[in-house]
Amino acid sequence: MSEISFRLALPEDLDDICALEEICFPEEPWSMQMFREELQNDMALFVVAEEQGADESGEHCAEKDRIVGYIVAWVIAPVESQVGSIAVLPEYRRHGLGRQLMEILLAACRETGTPDTFLEVRVSNEPAIALYKSLGFENDGIRKRYYQDGEDAYTMARRGAAAEKESADGAAYAENESDSAPAPEETK
Ligand SMILES: CC(C)(COP(=O)(O)OP(=O)(O)OC[C@H]1O[C@@H](n2cnc3c(N)ncnc32)[C@H](O)[C@@H]1OP(=O)(O)O)[C@@H](O)C(=O)NCCC(=O)NCCS
């Protein structure tokens, strides 16, 4: 894996993000329009993980840069935040990118004094549940038949200072940008 950087999503990223979305959520992908709306949403934190492309000599070649992950979240400061969606391409998983994307959100929450973060996750999604628990999220309930295919969702919550303590063991907090955002119509 080449160097990965994190930055705010841009309109020109949308084709790559939608391709990634089809791979990561084949059963219920967000549409191009949904992502486009998040780019324009003042409350949305929409960040991509981008692998730096290189030419034959190993020099950075921007044309070969590749979006390999993203997060969309809404930070309704200073009340709460909600994860809308997060994904990493299969061949880039288990390298800490999902954790770093989540840490960017949590850093934005700290900066804005937003104590609580919520999300929904398929009850079968063990990798994502393990990621969230490692960051201090706890099960907070169940939403029956939340997904279009009838699967239930766990709601998970990471509340205030207690969670800060649990995940204070040092994953890199990518510096960031938070301004953030409105309530999700639909979350994963
Ligand atoms: C969930 C997802 C974003 C995780 O991304 P990732 O980059 O692989 O996650 P990380 O490498 O940062 O993992 C961080 C921690 O999460 C846990 N974790 C991640 N994947 C795991 C797996 N397959 N099995 C068990 N634990 C896992 C581990 O605790 C891991 O830490 P470790 O590698 O030091 O053991 C990725 O699996 C994904 O894109 N899945 C498909 C889309 C999706 O389900 N999104 C979530 C919707 S709610």
C-alpha cells in the first residue's frame, strides 16, 4: 500500500466514490445524488482516504491517485453526531484506514464540543462492529428490519467522556476539518 492521505471530498471524487460504494455496499449503495447532496451540506463531514499514485520512477503522479475509502457523518454541534456511511475498499482493509476515518470524525466532535456519536450497523457486520467497539461505541438498541433486505440494525452510541477514555490509546488523529451537518435521511 502506498502513502495514504485524508482530505475533504470534492465533486471530482464522486465517480470513484460511487464505484467504491457499489463494491462495498452492493445490496444498498448510496446514489451519486446522495453523495452530491452531502458535498453541499454544511453539516456534513465528508472525508476521503486517497492513495498517492506514482509513475514508473516512483514520483507522485496525481492522475494515478485513488480513492480507497470515505466517511460521511453529520456533526450537529454541539449536540450530537451521526455516522452516515463509512467504507474502505476490500484490498485496503485491516490497515487502519477505517479507524483513521472514524478518528477524523471524533476529532471534529472534540473540536466542536460535540459529546455523543451514534450510528446504525447491520447485526451481521462483525468487522464494523469490532471497529466501533474498539473506539468506545456500545450497543444502544436494535432497529428491527432497518435495512431494505429485512436485516436488523444495532444502534451504537459513543457518549462523552467515558468513550474518550476508552479510545485514548493513540490511533493517529488525522488533522481535520469539521464544519458539519444535518440529520441523515438514511444511514448504514
Ligand atoms: C468496516 C470497515 C470500514 C473497516 O475498515 P478497515 O480499514 O478494515 O478497519 P481498520 O483496519 O481500521 O480496523 C480497525 C479495527 O477494527 C476491527 N476490525 C476491522 N475489521 C475487522 C475484521 N474483519 N474482523 C475483526 N475485527 C475487525 C479491529 O479491531 C481492527 O483493529 P486491528 O486491525 O488492530 O485488529 C470495512 O470493513 C468496510 O469498508 N466494510 C464494508 C462497508 C461497511 O460495512 N461499512 C460499515 C457500515 S456500518
